[in-house]
Amino acid sequence: MKKQALYLLFCLLSQVLFAQIKPLANAHAHNDYEHTRPLFDALEQGFTSVEADVYLVNGELYVSHNPPKELDTKRTLKELYLNPLQKIVKKNNGKVYAVYTGIFYLMIDFKTSANETYELLNEQLTKYPELQNNSHFVIFISGNRPIEKIRTDKSAKVGLDGRPADLGLNIPVSQMPVISDSFTNICKWNGKGEIPETERQKLISLSQKVHAEGKKLRLWASPDDANAWKVLMDVGVDMVNTDKLADLRKFLEKYQPAHN
């Protein structure tokens, strides 16, 4: 009874807090599950995209950066993400943030067999109707991607995390909402000082190609500080990858676009 009361109090406080939050369209929580309170730490900072790595073990999807040594039922995809997100979305009439008309993204990085992991996820998602066919909520798959299965499944509940090589192949946004790559594959700037113009133009070129297809751009392994965040925003990166939730929020709230 006491645990239930504490949980209800936490939910109530969270709802009050979320109502005061300004959602950040460009904020992506890298390895979100490594924070003290997976999902909720990011939500309290206004993030609109979170990332969860999953392993298929003994018929369940466990959230972990490395193969889990202990199978903790509190660290499953359902417990950390699907259950709370369904409750939030149901309460907010289809949205994660009641005041946000954009899309909230859940990126699931498959660390185990693409097809087997996808089949189990697909099965699990049938129990989460609020997270499907929702114009304000999108799940997309990275890592070991079941590309053919998703592309040929007309009733697919999730999309794919694309790569620059996927541009120009006429893949619809519904199947591939995001294009991602390692920052170091595109740009050799280390984040210190001013970015060389040649490197800046590489980022702009990729951004323009991605946006021409109506997709979002995400770069992982990018320098994680305000100097780099400004460059990423200025060149048109849509999902700024970070481990520093509060710092990125403060930056984005004050960010002013460069006049090119």
C-alpha cells in the first residue's frame, strides 16, 4: 500500500512538472537508460527523443548497453519505456507532452539478431495501441536493423533508422523517419575552436539532402558541449545527441540561429 501511494504521488508530481516543461524539438537523449531515472529524467528536461539499446534474452527484451549479466525484470523495454509511455500518451490524448504538437521519438537500438528481436518487439507492441499509428509518436529501429522485414511489412508498427547511403532510394518517411551517421564519418572537426568552413559545408550538404526527403538528421559520437551543439544546430542537425540532459536544455532554451 505504501509503495502504491508513493508511486501515485510520483506520477502526480511528474504530471504537474511535465505541464510546466518546454518541449525541445532538437533534444535526443543518447543511451537514455543510463540515467538515474530512464525516460523520466529526459522528460523532465523536455527531450523529445530517447534512445534505448535492447537485447533479446530468454524471450524478453532487456535494456542494456552491454549483454546483461543479470536479468532484471525492472530493466525490460516494457517496464522502462513502453508501459510508462503508453500511460502518458493515453492521458495526454495521444501526445507525450500535452502542449507539444511535434513528434516524440523512441529509438530502439537492436543489439541482438535483427529479425528475432523485431518479431518479439512486434508482438509486444500489439499491447500498446496508443503507441501505434500515432502522428505524435514514432518508434524507429537502429543497430541490427531488420530492413527488409520492415520495408515489406505494410502494417509495420515501427520505422527504420536510415543511413546516408539510403538517401535517394525513394524510401518514404513513414518507413525511414530519420537518417543517422557517426559524426566522425562526415566531419573531422574535434569540436574545439571554430569549425573549418570545409567541414561545416560537409555537414550542411548532408543536412540539406536529408531535409529534401522530409527526414530528420541525427549524428552520433559528436562532440558533446555547447560549442559543438551550436554548430550542429546552425547546420541543421535535427536531433542533437547528448548525455548531458540539463546542459543541453539550458543551451537550447537560449540558442539563437546563426545568420548565414
